[in-house]
Amino acid sequence: MKFKILFLMFLCSCQKMEEPFSKIDVGEKPDQKIWKAEISVFDKNELRTKVLASELLRLEESDKVLANGGIQIDIFEQGKHTTTINADSGEVSNRTKDINAFGNVAVESDSGVTVLTQEIHWQFSRKRIFTNLNVTVITKYDTLYGTGFESDSKLENWTILNPFGVSSRKIDRKNL
């Protein structure tokens, strides 16, 4: 009996330990792999974006950096923090500095607007955040749902395509 218990314990303890690796389909061998990394993106000596990731894979051939194991993207305008994006994984284009975030995406502005979706894109040159997927947008007064979303980096001027939801704001029907 003791032998069977010890043998079972031995089998359970001999499981293969897997190295953390990108959940994004890499398709090419990474040139570099970095853990607990930070990327800072500047435009004319001004910090515009900061990316924190548990794991980064640099892919020279496709000119991107893949982030896995959790990613945080901080967006800045004129040196001030405006928005944070958290996701399961992401990718950064070395050429355009655009960032794509995937899986359990939460975008939170410093002004209190939150966007929840499964995929979001930060277009560096236009300072725009967008997705074509389903979104939930939560503000102080509203919870709106829809498909498709586009906004400035501060989440102050945003649009939801095909919106629906609940608002606690009073509507003056005379002005409709």
C-alpha cells in the first residue's frame, strides 16, 4: 500500500514544467526574449507610450515585438498620463509604433471612462484607439454596449457603432 501511494506521488511530481511562451502565434523564431520588460516610445523627445510586459519576444524579420503573460500600455499626451490599457497579450510594431492588445482588454482613462473588449488597437500616428469587436463602455452615468469603437487617446471623444445600453441621465424629449 505504501509503495502505491509513493508511486502515485512520484508520478504526480514528475510533470513536465513548461516554459512560459507567447500565446500569440509567433510563426517565426524570436531574435530576443526578455522577461519583466518595459518599452518606452518617444516622439520628438516626448514620452508617448510605455509598455510593461511579463514577457517580450522581439521578431526582427516581421519588425515587431510580441508581449505575453500580461501587458500594460500607458499612453501620454504632452508629458501627462491619459490612459492605461491592460490585456493578456499584445504586439508592438517597431516601424509604426502602433500597438495591438488582445484578450480581456480593459482601457481606462484618467477621466474615469472604461472600455472593455477582447481586442483593441492604438494607432500611434493618429493618437486613436479603436476596435471592430463588441465593446462595453462605462462612464459615470452610462453603461453602453455595441460593436465597433473609436476614440481619442483620452477617451473624451468616442464613438460606438450600433450602440445600446442604459443611462441614468435625464433626457429632454422636447429637444430630440
